[in-house]
Amino acid sequence: MVLIFLSSCESAEEQKAREQKAEDLRKAKMAEKAFYDKYINNSLKNGSSPYAYCFGNNKSCSANGCSQIEIKAPINSDVIVTVKKNNEVYRHAYITAGSKYSLELPNGQYQPFFYYGQGWNPEKIMKKTNCGVLKGGFISNEIFGKDALQSLNNNILSYELIIQQNGNFSTKPSNSQEAF
């Protein structure tokens, strides 16, 4: 006959502390899930300018010599496009998954940046800027990309954005500090 005795070296205080830690972790996961559920299906109107308080609204081009940047968002992700001129955001737009939007610009040199994601959180802090704290960002599947500096002269530059691993072309990696 073999008897096996199991005993715990854990004191009552240690057990209580371990159980409290497990309960705190459970509550944190519930709060995280509630936060995720609150924003995951949140999206903005196609063509909106979520950072207008900082970068201004999108204007039509009224100068002689205008060009456009036309963007079609991927079917599985919303995207914010920022277009920089001389390293400053000149135009920006929120484009909903599968939708198109065009930005009008005076002829010149511009660099486009693409911020993809799902679930818009209007309070997410993205970056500190000259105009204050830039708020608003995605909560899931965030990707930043950019294209090279583009020279526009009375033409339309079109982008059809597709998120595909191992595709035959991709934008260069970027980040929030560079894109905004």
C-alpha cells in the first residue's frame, strides 16, 4: 500500500494574496474586453478630418494648377491618409474600408502616409504636436506605411490599398511620429 500526502507550503496570507492577484487579473481582462467591445466597431464618416483642430479641414483646390490624390481603402481596414508638404501635414482624411476619397492639392511635391486599423477610439493619444496633443486612433490591427515624395503637376495620383502578406509591392514602413 502506497500513501501519498500532498501538502501546501503556502500560508493563508500567501493564498489570499495569490487569489487576490488572480481576481485583479480577471477584472483587468474584463475591463480590457469592455474597452475593446466599446470601440472595435466604431468608425468615422468617409472623408472626415479627425484632426481638423490641428491640421485644418480639407479644402478644394482653387489655384491654377491643381492635382488630386485618390485613395481606395482596403476592404478589411479603415485608413487615415495624411499628405505632407515640407514635412508638415497639409491634408488628411479618414477613409472607411472599401471606400474611395480624393484629396485636392495645388501642384507641388507631397508625401503620402497611410495609417490602417480597425475600431476608432477618439481619445487615443497619438502624438504631441505644435497644436497640442493629437487624439484619435485605431485600437486593433494598426499598420503605418508611406510612399516616396511625389511630384504632382495637373494629374491624379491613385492608390488602391490592399493589405496582403507577401504581396508584390508594399509601402515603406512608417510610424505615428513620422506620419503626423
